[in-house]
Amino acid sequence: MKTPAPEEDNWKYAQIGLELAGAVLLGFSGGYWLDKKLGSAPWLMLGGAAAGLAGGFYSVMRELFPKEGGK
């Protein structure tokens, strides 16, 4: 297996960070929009941010620790 060059490795970690931030922002934005529609501020916004954070962490863990050959 070829080891990535340091520049490639840095870009991989930058992508992981952007992916986490994007998931949180997407959940936050969706919750904010729903709060405006339903008048339930700030609960759906907080729930959306928490769901985005959980999904982002799951994605980060899947990227950093890939499952080796199996189910």
C-alpha cells in the first residue's frame, strides 16, 4: 500500500473537517428553517445541530477508521 504524500494527507484532514462543519451547518440551518415555519424556536434548531454533529462524527469515524474487508 502506497503511503500518501504529506500534502495529500493534509488535504484529507481538511476535507474531514469541512465535512463535519457542513453536516452541523446543514442540521442547524434545517432546524432554524423549521423553527421559523412552526414557531418552535430554538428547539428544532438545536436538535438539527445535534443531529448534524452526530452524523458528522459518524462520517469522520467512518473515514478515519475504515472497516477492513468484511461486513
